[in-house]
Amino acid sequence: MNKDLQNLLNSNTSNPLVIMMCGVAGSGKTTYAQHLEKEGFVRLSIDEEIWKVNGRYGIDYPVEKYGDYQVEAETRLRNRLLHLIQNKQKVVIDFSFWQKAKRDEYKHLIEEAGGVWELVYLKVSPEVIRKRLDVRNKRFDANAAFPITEDILTSYLSGFEAPIDEGEVVIESS
């Protein structure tokens, strides 16, 4: 675990800590968030929320509904986040946070609710992401609901707005 993040986790802040995971699909966000979950954090995952409520991508619901279900899942998880902050729970948000505007929105939301945020950016080379996605694409579970094709990955990489001077903790993997 990153030294700066470990220091933050060990600090005694009276406000609940919310870790915002940030990175492209395959960067390791869920693996990292699951580690924090073992440390006592409540993990919020859009992918798992969709799986739990709507079932399996392309089997229990049509592929075209995925975008709508993402919006609905995020709304539910956002409300849960506010409740968890009010109850002084530590939370890890297992989203991609690929847009600066979305990161800023959540930072403001967390602060307004009385929480303290930390943005953890998993900076991973496209080559490593491709290798990880090759393995992930063989699974079919909530965190690998559909295969990430080269076209989808290219779209994700070109649309990703990497955090720069946003107070992020950067964890690089090559």
C-alpha cells in the first residue's frame, strides 16, 4: 500500500474517510478496494449493484439497458454513501471517476456530508491493462460483467481525464 495512503488510514480524523478510486478498467481499482474492505471500509461498486439488482449483462436484461442501470445504481449508491458518512463509516467508492467533473462533484458531496475524501489514482500502462483484461475477460461475474474489447478499451483510454494536482495519491504500476 502507498505510504501516503497508509499514513492517512492510520490518522485519527474525527470525520469519516471516503476513498475515491480512480482509473481505467483493468487498472486494479476493485482489487485495491477489496483490500480496503478487509480493513473495515464499506465498498460501493456500481458493477456489483447492477448485478445484484438487475442480474447478468445480456442475460437477465438487454445490453441496451446497461446505461440506464448504471445511472440508477449510482443514484442508490450515492444515497447510501451519504447515509454511511452520517453514520461515521469509512467508505471506498469503487468507481472509475474518469471525468474531473464527476470527481469534483463527489468531493463536494463528501465534504458537504461531513466526510474527508482521498482520491487514489491507479496509473497503469495500457500494456498492463490489456494483459489484465485478457484474464478478466475470461470471467463472468459482477466485476467482469462484459468483455472489454480493444475498441472499448481505446474509447476508455482516450476519454479518461487523468487527475493532475487534485490532491490525488498516485499509485503507478507498470
